[in-house]
Amino acid sequence: MNFKFCFSALVSFAAATLASAATLTVDVAKPGATINPAMWGIFFEDINFGADGGLYAELVKNRGFEFPEPLMGWAKLVPPKGSGTVTVRDDKPFNAANPHYVRVQSEFDGPIGLSNEGFRGIGLKQGESYNFSARIRNVSGTPKLTIRLYGGDGAVLDSLELKNVTGDWAKYEGALHPNETSAKSWLAVIVEGKGTLDLDFISLFPAQTWKNRAGGLRADMVQALADLHPGFLRFPGGCIVEGKVLATRYQWKNTLGPVEERKVLVNRWNYEFLHRPAPDYYQSFGLGFFEYFQLCEDIGAQPLPILNCGMACQFNSSELCPLDQLDTYIQDAIDLIEFANGAVTTPWGAKRAALGHPEPFNMKLLGVGNEQWGQEYIDRYTKFAEALKARHPEISLISAAGPSPDDTRFKFAWEKLVPLHADIIDEHSYAKPEWFLDSAHRYDAYDRHGPKVFMGEYAAQSVSTVNVKNRNDFECALSEAAFLTGLERNADVVRMASYAPLFAHIDAWQWTPNLIWTDNLRIMRTPNYHVQSLFSRNRGDQVLPVAISGASATESKRTYASVVFDAATNEVILKLVNATAAPVKNTVNLAGVKTLKHGTLTVLQSDDLVAVNTLDNPTHVSPRVSEFAPAAPTFDLTLPANSFTVVRVGVVR
Ligand code: AHR
């Protein structure tokens, strides 16, 4: 389709005969609030196999045999007549932190061994290279050790032999090159000939990771994040910060250093939703805090770590750390700031340097607790704030306001946090599209002198909150676009925003909707992703006042507008949502502008409100860009039915 023709047909200029239903007057001469350059960001949590089985590119599940069922994800390949044994042991391990390993004892010629199913299969691409590694110890004999990749149909895709295994634990490596692409492959480790081998930390990574780092991140997933031009990255969650009980909370210090020393922990989404159980969901912490900071740096996002504040998830145990024992938690926060920003001569700055990053990460934001609520939270936040503000007034603290944007927990939090002069309050909303349309003016009435707002988790729910039938449909995306115009217009109050959750594996999700869906080989950006991207990639520096007049009652209720100025390019950027089922003709008046320059028009539109993108058809709902060159600062613009339009146009004032 000729998009240029298509969209220029929708646009007519002042000279044309289209009648205007409404006039949008933008006062370009009177810029308002300054927009936080880091306003539009990313929320990351290891939910839906977002980290293990997702962003973290390890292809072997339970590589160290440390799940409570040590052979979960593995199958023994033992011949029927019993010519050997495969047993799990923990005596004389190569690593005391993760002590379990497997002993394969082959009594005759074999073969005998074990196979790994990956994370709902192993995704392999023909023509790419995969790095296998394992810790191995020869106990007796000189058995042959073969590593083999099988396709989903059982065909051998490639194999390699590891030789000269010695009697001490050592790392053995080799490269595999599958001769076919397969999303559901599996890995086999096969011993042949009389003898015994111990095996641990069996790992397979694509050679082509993000920036080709060994043991790194899945490149296509990071690229999707980088393409958002995110202002910040919030990590590691989400409820995962809290743990079902405090013992299973996220502890950042346990996520540093050699990956084989990072102690495996249950993922709280393993058992959270009984209707979507994931008994094989554990945290390897291969994606740990150093890697999160590095990722932020890679994609130009400010790091926003969230730490446990001495409260386990209030939807689960609600376990509390007593107030007089909070010191460890507060010290974790102080140490984290030193780890991120401290000189290399400080203890934690030195640890950062030892990991290969002597330069500071320039962290400016820190979340105290995730989605907590009640007096218990206020008590703990107060202690954190006192300690952190005394030592690090340069760090802005994010405080919680519970899981809902308007219930008693939310109101209580605001009542208590205002007198405490909280910096930024984290609001959450998972609601129907109507809530997002109706809430586009929510922040117009907020106190301009109170705490700032971080709209830290939100997503329109097509059916109801946490309903498994929720879909990332176009109606949800459009309602989010309408809501975001309200956030941007109120950029003096709302300083940051992020959609949640971020990633979901199509075969392993617990929660829907999500911004980006993947399988073992592919990735799909939802319509909601495109909304995020259009806001983030069209951020400006200052809000421009916009007034709508002359619209019909329905149109004025369902037309949403936000306009900003981009000083670097001298452009006015209009973001306009028409959430009615008919096109709306507008006259746009850029008051205070002498002449216009060349621009672009980007439209995200669908006549089908339930339209979705899929892994097979990932671009079904996508933005379409055309050139835009109105002749004068007053021009006509027709917003298609159910559409989100972004206009960028250079101006001479
Ligand atoms: O985004 C999914 C979950 O929703 C987050 O973990 C939690 O903070 C919220 O309840």
C-alpha cells in the first residue's frame, strides 16, 4: 500500500473545502512545564519468563541442578537394561553455593546420559553458533562424552565431542552449529564406554547475544527495548522484589559475581496463579544487578532499582521485618548507591570496578518497596527516607501507593506521604480501557506543589484485571494513548511512566496483557508497544498549552490532545487521539508561529478495536509514517476513526 498517498488523503489544508468540527489552538509562544527527559521508561520484572527463559539468553533450564527437584527440566537417558546410573549428588561439588551435580556412571558401551528440555524447548537458528559449556570431572575410566542438539522432530542438528576430561572439576567448552532452525529443540549429554563422569552447570548460549557478550542477553529482546529510547529502566520488578515471604525476597547482593555462585531462588510467579502454574520457574540471577545497570547504560536509560523495604508481598504472607531490625535492609540501599555511584576506592565501588565498570552508573533514582500499602509501609518508608536523605540527598526516592489508583490504600498513602515530603509516588493501574479514557484528565487537578508522580505500572485490561483472556488489543492501546496525553500535559506533576508487565513468553506466561511477546525464536511488539514508542520517541522539552473548541459533545469527550515543543529540532509535536468510531475534522492553529517547515505524520489506527498483533503477523497493527508539509500555521487535519496521530512539524516563531 502507498502509505504516503493513503495518509495525505486524510490530511487537507486550510485551503481545502473540508468543514472543521473542532479547532485545536496551540499557544506555541507560551511554553509551560518542562518535561523530564527520562519521562517515558520501562518496567522490567522476571514474570512470564521475562528473564530466565527470556531476556537472559541461557538456553538450558536448571543448568546447575539446584531446583528443589534437582532433575526438573532434565530427563535421564538410561537404556532399558540398566547399563549404568544417573544420580544427583552434592559431595565435593565444584561450587559450594550451588552444590548439586549429576554423576553419570556407564557400565558397558552405553550410551547413557541426560537431556534438557530448555525453557519450553530450545530455540536454535540454522547458521548461528551456540556455545556449550559444562563443569566436568572424570571419576573413573575413559568414557566418551558427546553433546548433541536434537530438533523438535528428533533429527540430530549437530554434535560435538569433549575430550581429555581430568579428575578435577574443570570447565569444558565447544561450539555447535545446528543445520536447521527449530523452536523446540533439546540438548543431550551422552556418555559412552565404561566409566563415570560428574557434570554440573551445563550451559548453552547463542554466540550472538546483545553486543555479543558471552553469557549475555537475547539480542532481539534488548533491541526492542533500545528501540523504545527509554528514559529509565525500573528493575527487578514488581512483586518479585517482595517475595512471598521475606526469605524469598530479591536481594541484589546475591546477584553479583560469577554466575555459578549466584544462588538459585524460587520465582514468586512459580506458584502465584494456580490457574497458570509454572512449577519450573526459578531465578538463576544470570541477569543480576550488574547486568541490569549495564543494560541501562547500553540503552541510554536511567537505572531505577526497586528494593525490598522489609515487607513481603501483601497479597501473600504480608510478613514484616520489625522496625528495629530494618538496618540490614537500609544498609542494602546505602550499599547499592555506593555500588552504582561510589568511587572505586569505596568497598562497593571497588566491587563494581572489579566487575569491569570503574566508571559510576550515575544512579539518581531508588524505589523503596514495590507496591506496598498501609501504616506498615509508611513506618518503613520513613526510616528509609531518614537514613537515605541524610547520606544521599542527591537520590530521589520513589515511594509506593499500593496496587490501585483510587482505593482507600491509595488515599491513605497520599495523605501520609504528602506531609513526609515524599519525592515521587508510584501509582499503579490495571483497569478497563474506559478507566484510561476517563482518567486522561486525572492529573489536571493534582497539587502542583506536592510530591511528583511516577505512573509506574499500568496497562488497560480488555476483560478484567489479571483475567487470562485479556488481550493486547487495539482498543487497550488506544485508551492508553489517550491516558498518556494527560500524563504529558501534566508533565510538571507526572515525571515518569512505564507500562507493565514488559515481556511474556507465549508458552510460559502467568499474566496478560504484556508489552512484548516472544517465543523461543521470535518477538512481537504489541499495539501498546507502538503507543509507548510513539510517546517516547516523540518526547519534547516543554508542554505547550492546547485548547479544543467547537467540537461536538462526543468528539470533545473523546478527542485527546497533548502538544510539546522539541527545542533541539525546533519542532512542535502534536499527539492526538480520536477515540470515536468516525473521522473527526480539525483545524489546528499553531498560534505564535510565523512559518512551518517540513514534518511527518504518524498514525496508529485500526477499524477493528479487537485487532491484535501475533507472532505470525507481528505488524498487523503498526504505525504508518508519511510526510507532512502544511502550507501555513493554521491547517486542517482529519483524525481517522479510532486513531492515534503524531504530527511533528518544524516551526519558525
Ligand atoms: O506487573 C505485574 C505485577 O503487578 C507486579 O509485579 C506488581 O507490582 C503488580 O501487582
